[in-house]
Amino acid sequence: MDKQLIFDFKSDTSKITLPRTLNNPFGTQIPEIARLAALEFQDLIDAAADGWEYDYRVQKGKMFGVLVVQREDQTYGYLATNSGRTPKDDTCRQFVPSILDDAADDYFIDKGMIALSAITGEIEKALDESEIKP
């Protein structure tokens, strides 16, 4: 994983008890470390939004998310991103890219579907060629 995409915690996380399993993202129990990541990310958005065309503090309707990760060195950080469309180049470069980013005109999901379609085509061709023809 690109280490530049991982945000460092500004707060001390060493005394936080970590959950043993992933939480239900639709539930009401939010692990303390995830709550801290969300609060720190909100602060980052507030500070960075001055340079963005779209003012997320005033114009509502954008959803942001964080995912706490453990690095190889056993320290913690978090990945962060926003959901939906944003004006071109109007987010932090450290955000995890969207799989459906029409501003980039280079969708991650489209690349995957193109590769999958090509593999499917190769399999179908191989099956057709291997059939015994009268």
C-alpha cells in the first residue's frame, strides 16, 4: 500500500483499547480509535478546505470516511476519502482515490472491468477453439 495515503494520528493512541474484530459500519458502536480518526480527519478537512473550490463546511451533502490501519511496524494510522463527485483536483492528494472518479476520467472500476472482459474473451476463444467441430 502507498504509505503516502496513510494519515498519521496526531493524538497518542497507545492507551486506546483496540477492538478484536471489525465493527459493523452501520451500527451504533464506534471503536474509540475510529472515532479519534474521524475527529482528526474532520479537523484536516476544515484546515484544507480553504484551498478547495467546494466548501464542504457550507455546502452539505458530501460523505467522508476513515479506515484505521495497522502498519508493518505495528503503529496505527488511517486511510481517508470522500464519496461521490468532487470538482476536478479539488481534494487532498492523500485521500484514497475513488473507484468511480469521473473527474479523473480514469475509473479504477472501469479498468478492472476491461481487464475482466479481456480475460473472459480469452477463455471463450480458448473454449471455442477446443471444441470438436464436425
